[in-house]
Amino acid sequence: MVEWWKPALVGVMFLLVFHGGPLFADEKDGRLDIYFIDVEGGAATLLITPAGESLLIDSGYPDNNFRDRDRIIKVLREETGRKQLDHAFVTHWHLDHYGNHAALASQIKIHNFWDRGIPETLAEDAKFGERIAHYRAASQGKSKKLSPGDTLPLKTTEKATDPQLTARIITASGEVIPNVGEPNLFASEFKPQADDPSDNAQSVSFLFKLGPFSFLDCGDLTWNTEAKLMTPNNPIGKVEVFMATHHGLNVSNNPVLVLAIDPRVVVFCNGPEKGGDLETLKTVRRGKSLQAIFQLHRNTRLKPEEQTGAEFIANTETTVDCKGRHIKLSVAPGGKEYTLQIAGQEKLHTFKTRE
Ligand SMILES: [Zn+2]
């Protein structure tokens, strides 16, 4: 008798062996994955595009025995199966944002460096000359300058009918894209703050879009530049997922921006004692379409009821004992739905993108 089931069994075993593990993004699964890596109140956001490219925006703090560099490499290798980075970006020249670009480049290949341009000096950092020398060496002096209106040259997926990921630079070096679009209904809420002479105000801001889905990361952009971008008109429309600006500090997250973009999900890249400010949380909660707030850390200075619910907080420990859990956002091909998940937790928070 012919043992008809044998080839079928071999087939099943083949599938189990070769597709039993996680499906890495470099297999081009068409998803957009965004990892908010915990760097204790700095920023390090890793994106794997639907076409399989890897983009790192900012790289956390230096020192601390390479804590942040190693957390980035761990996510890159173990979660995404990557050995190199296609693009590394610096939003602005503060150490919690470009602290590990050079250290990363000593461990993994980085193909392209991008920033807002390198200033001669930086008033707030007496050691800038020494620090930037490491960055220049790592990027071999070939980092590319980003300006408002630029679009990133991202690879497209093979199927021409697929919605493609786009990334547009909307602020850089204190400049913004033209203020066109619908009138911003919240423009009258603008109350100027003292001008910010620091590099925060010079931050590069990124607007990613995949079909109806959008994601906004403005680095540490501060109050008056946010208003310059968003008044009197709203040139960027609504945003689905917003990374609270500047770790959620209240010198950023001007209501004229936050309320106009009306995000459905907001992610705070805060530390235990940095960012995640009450005033910012209050502004975010005024949003008409808000469905969930995630925090990388419990804010040790606020009461539990003032911050987001325990199931939306990735790390509750202080920095000394912190496990450095990241938050993963995964957008379905085409951008019509997405999930958020805290590393090490089963719970998958599922959202449908607004039309
Ligand atoms: Zn910062």
C-alpha cells in the first residue's frame, strides 16, 4: 500500500522547521514595525519598513557601561534579526539623542547617517567639539543634511499596487514646512513661552505615512517652534500614532499641535524621573479621538491615577533595577490596523486606523 501521508508529513515538518520561529521583517512581510526602545528618558526609535529597511531615529545616552547601545543592538538582533542598520538619524545634538551613534557604528555597519547639519559649536555643551568628533569619525564625515520638505529615499515593496511608506521631514533647524492646509481650530490657544535658544528648538521632525496610517516623531521640538509649524493652518492633518515630543515634557507638546493632530494613540518615551509630565498628559487627554496612552516608564513623581493605566506602562522599576522593556507598534500591510505590545507581555492592544 502506498503510504500517501508520508509526503504530507514531511511537508508539515518542513513548514514547522522553517516557519516555526518569528517572522523577521527582512522577509518583507509588508508590515511597518516601530520599536520604542527604553533608554531611560532619552530616545531611540527603531523602524523596520514594509520593504524591509531598518531606520534608527536617535540612539539614547552614552556611558552607563553602554547600557543604551546594548539595548538597541539587542532589539535589532533579537527582535528584527538584523545585523546592520540601513539608516541612522539624529533629531538634534543632545546626548540623550546622539549618545550612541559612534558606539553603535563600532559594533554594526551603519550605511547612512542623517542629521540637521552639524553646527560649529553648541552653546549648551562645552564638550561638543570632542563629542562631535566621534560622530564625524563614525559617519566618515558623510552624514546627510535634512531640511523641511525633504522626503526620505525609502525602498518600496515589490507590488506596485501596495500602499507605500512615505517619510517627510516637517521641521529642521528651526524651520518648518509651509503653513498650508485647513485652518487649525486650536490656533487661538497659543500662548508663547520664552524663546528656546537650545538645540531642542532645532529638532528634525518626521511624519511617516502608510495608507491611512500615520506616525509623528518631533524629537525634542519645543513650544514656539511647534506653534510656528501649526498656526494658523494645520499643514499635517490628523495623526494616528504620536510619540509625545521631548519625552512628554511640558515645554513641548503645545496644545496647538497635540489637539490639532488629534492622535488615537500616544506613546511617551519618558524615564522614571524625566518627562511624562502631568500638564502634557492633561493636554493629550483632551484629544477627541484618544484611545490609549502608553508610557515607557512609570513616572515616579505622579500618582497612579494621574498617569496611564498599569497595563500600558512598560517599566515600573527605577533606572537601577530597570529591565529596559520596549514597546512594539506593528502596522498591518496597507496601514488599516495596528497593534501595540509591551515586551514580555502577552497582551496585544489592537486598533483600527481611522478612515
Ligand atoms: Zn531629549
